[in-house]
Amino acid sequence: MLSASFSFVLHAHLPWVRAEGASISLEEGWLYEAMWQSYLPLFEVFTRIGETRPSAPVCTLSLSPPLLSMLCDPHHRQRFSRYADELGETLARAAEREPVYAAAIADHQARLAQAVATFERLRGDLLAGFVDLENRHVLELGTTAASHAFLPGLISEAGVRAQIRMGLRYFHALTK
């Protein structure tokens, strides 16, 4: 009988954004939505998997340098908390106005509350949580080219090498 071998690789990237001013920009909202709907729940799933003490990493998680930069930025950590508070208030108002959607809204409220609890438990440092999971051999972290460039579209081999070298340097500076 042949044994099957497979790899499970997740890739996470968002374009770099950092808006100033009182309101959270649309693009910042994309980051915060990805955090509460994807990255924080993924962290929780891998944390539970880690409790089973796997013998080898169960997944590779590739984090692009622009995303790493945003996850480490105190500006985004503070604004994520504000975003979550504002979203919670919006969901509460929606539940009052549209009782027909109460079950769906309650589900969103519960998932948001869980994501916020995870974020607070990590003291806002989601990357440190992923690094801890890598150190415990639950998952393996990887990265991409520095600007998440489409490498075959670059004009020169030197440009490709520079993108890869810079991406790796930044990744290692934040994760090792």
C-alpha cells in the first residue's frame, strides 16, 4: 500500500495600509475584518491542535512582509480594538432594529467577542502567538517576497533576488 503525503499551506497577505485621522479607512477595515474573521480564529484552531501535541507541524502559514508590518504596528493594534468596539455597537443596534436576523447577528457577536478575547489574551501581539505555535512545532511559518511582488513579472533577476532577500530579512527580524 502506498502512503499518501500532502502539504497544507495557508497564505496570508493584505496590501499595506496605514491611515491617519479619526475615522478608520475602508482599507484598514479590510485588515481588521481579516483579523477577527480569519487570523484570530485560525490562531485559536492551531492552539487547540497544539494541545494534542502533534509530532510535526500540521500546516505552513505564509505571512507576507506587508501583513507582518501591519500586525506588529501599535497603530493597528489600537485601531483594531476601536474597530471591534464600533462593530460590536453596530451589531447591537442591528439586533434591535432587525429582530428577524437576531440569530445571525448573535453568531457574529459571539465570534467577534471570541476574537477580541483572543486578541486581548495575546496583548495585541498576534504574530508572537503564531511564533509561539511555530516554536511548539504546531505550524511552520513562511513568508513571501518583500512587497509581495509577482516575481515572474519583474524585469531583472537581481530584482527578484532583492525581493526575496529583503522579504526573508524582514521575516527573520520579526519572527526569530
